[in-house]
Amino acid sequence: MKYKRKNIARAFEIETIWSKRAPLGPYPVILVLDGLKAAFNVGKIVRTANALGLREVFLVGMQPWDPVLARGALKATRTRAFLTLHEALCALREDGYTAYALHPRGEISLGDIAYPEKTAFIVGHEELGLSLPLEEQPDVKAVRIPQFGIVESLNVSVAASIAAFDYLRERKLLGTADPLIPLPSSPATADPAIRSSVLNPP
């Protein structure tokens, strides 16, 4: 059951406190979510990042969203919040990452990429796309996922999952890391009574 709208911001705040303390994933891949619709795909992508052992998820220009959508993965997945895509790209460059923006008409196909060790995939808003023109970011490569049907593009959470999996496949990393040790639960999320009182105040 999703939280009441008035309590989503509080629930999100609690979960993100733990997210900032979560261990970094074993694989140096970062997913950058540029202004996605908070209530739709963000939780699914966070779950994917946790399941595949990705390093971090960057949340760009994101409004609070119901953490129930991530099925507990938010507090166990390292995230960083940025106001703009420009700030997120600066952080990637400082950390030595190569960024790829997923785009239906990207000049490079996923299957043709020899990924550098530190790789980031950027996905844009479901309808509006990226918040910055790629022409202004020459070091960001536009890549496409090969498609053979009549649909114009894939769901953004599906696209992010395919890209992350392709990195692990190409780098021959699938199954090479030990499972992440679960974080100890916070009092606000471990005890149902406390959780209820925090998220559903009288």
C-alpha cells in the first residue's frame, strides 16, 4: 500500500537518510536519472541498481517519491541528489566517469561499446528527454538500444536495466561480486509500530 500523499515527503526523507549511508555497489556503474517522473520509474530503477550491484544512482531535479515503489531498495542503495544535470555531469567528470546518454537515435549501439571501467548511463524524462542538449556536452556519447519492432522507444526503467546489464556482460563481470551485506534497518523502518506512527501521524 502506498503512503498517503501528505506523508510521502516524510517517508522519502527517512529512506534517503539511510540511502546516503548505504554501501557503494561493487561495480563502478552509475545510473543518472535526469528529471524522471517521480511516481513512475524511479523506484524500479533503484531496485535494478541494487539487484545488479551498481555503484550509485544520481537523482537529478527529483521531487520526493513514494519509497514503497522501490520495495525497500532505496535505503540499501547509495544515491546522490543534484539540482541540475550539469552538476551531476561535473561530479562524474571529477570521479573519472565516461557518460553515455540513452537515446532512441543515438549514433552508437549498445552492443558495439567497449565500456571503460567507470561508466555512467543517463536516462532522461519519459516525455521531455534530457534537460541539456547533447550538443553542449561533447564528452557525453549518445547511445541507442537496438530495436526491431514498431515501438519508438522503450520504457525508461527497462532501458536503464538493459544498459546496466550490457555493461556487466561486456566487462565479463556477471556474478563476480559477493552479495552485498544488507544494511541494519533503521528504527523508523524496522519496527512497524514506529514506522506507522512516523508515516501516518494523527
